[in-house]
Amino acid sequence: MYRVVLTVFATILVSLVHVGPASAGLGGEAAELVNARANARAGGPLSARDRELLERWGCLSGSRSAFCQALSNRRYKRRRRRRR
């Protein structure tokens, strides 16, 4: 009886340890961003989602695509001029 309980407990423990990191590393926005940056280095964003991620998080410094160049020339801080 002790062996059966120990075997079941060990199996459950191993399955929980195995599932946790594997499910966390499967994707998400970080993986999409890496793919979008790779597409930008290869010539430009392929989809609207790639464009959205690159606009939000930016391209890598080595990207020379026209889309990334336009993003780097953009002014992020637009201020109103004060009236005197």
C-alpha cells in the first residue's frame, strides 16, 4: 500500500513539475515579439499584429527595414506650445 501511494504521489509531482515550465515557455506576447522582430530584420513586418508589436515595443537596433526606420524617426513626445 505504501508503494502504491508513493508511486502515485511521485507521478503527480513529476507531471506537475513537467507541465509548469513547459506551458510557460510555449508562447505569449514575448514569443510573438521575437518573431515580429525577426520578420523586421528579414525585410519588414508580415502582418498587422507584427506592426502593432513593433510599434509598441520597437525594433532591434540592427533592423534596417523601411518600417523600422520610420519608427526610429518618429517623435514620441508631442508637446503643445505654450501660449505667452
